[in-house]
Amino acid sequence: MLLQARLLFLFALASFLFFGCSANKLSLIGSERVVERSGDKPSWVKKIPKEDDEYFFFRGFKTGALSLEDGLTDARSNAIRQVLEMIQAQGLVDYKKARVERGLAESREDIGSVTEDGLKILSKTVASGVKELESYTEKVERVTPEGLRYYFNVYTLVRYPKKEFEKAVALAAQEKKAKLRGANNQQAEEVIKELDKGLPTY
């Protein structure tokens, strides 16, 4: 009787340990932890600095990069994309305002064309004006069914001069005017007249 009780206890203990460890192992799949940092996490990772009299500030980022080099490249590209979108948005505002001033209708296709044109034009010039100020990186360990894998989270803080922003907006408008002239129609000429008003020259 005593022997049976001991055997039952040992069986129960072994079952507990086996299923307990298995459950714990399963719960770890997909879990992550930061194993390396480039330093203390700077405040700009969560809150981008406000613009000052001379510069706009942007935070580029890439999470889950397979290598640190790829992460740094993608984070910078992300920041440049944000600069492009800000400039393009301002150019689109000016373009739409010009159409409204002339009482001209605009289609979804028209807006899409302006957006794509703006990004293509600006991408050639904006990158040179973007200056990287600081980067912060994390090496992350992730548990996968195949074992441990390592990835990188990368954040970069850049600035872009307001003077360059004004030049870029002007360049986008000038290029758009050239495309409108190519259309050779009355509506295009009407929009060009409005775009010419107050457009800075460099």
C-alpha cells in the first residue's frame, strides 16, 4: 500500500514537471527581449522635437531588421520619405488652392497625378539636405519554433532646413507648371497663372 502511494506520487510529480515544462516552452514562442542597446533610449524615440526657427525634425525608424546595416539604411530612408511627404503635401495644397481660385474641378486621378509627380521630382533633391543627428539601436532576441533569432530595431533623428523646404516646394511647383503647359489646354494655363502668384524664386 505504501509502495503504491509512493509510485503514484512519483508519477504525479513527473507528469507535473513534464507538462509544466512543455507549457512553459510553448508560452515562450514568439517572446522577445532586448539583449543589447546602443545606449540609453533618447526621448526623441517617443516624442519628436518640435521645429525651431531653422529646422524641421523627423524620426525615421525600422523594426525587425535582419541586420544593423539594413536597419540604419531603412530608418534613414523612412525619415527622408517623411520629408518628401511633408513637402509634397504643401505643394498639393498650393496646387489645389490654385484650382479653387480659378473655379476648376479636380478629379481623383488629377490629385493622384500631382502626388506622384511631386514625389518623383523631389526625391532627387531632398536627400542631400537631410542631416542625421543621432541614432539609437536595439538588438532583439526572439524565440521561434526553430530556435533563437536576432533582429534589430533602429531609430534615427534627422533635421531638414526650412530654407531647403521652401526651395523644394518652389521646385515642385515649377516642375508641375511645366507638366501643365505640356497639356496645352486652357485649364492648365489658368492653374499656371495662380501657381505663379507669390511663388518664391531661387
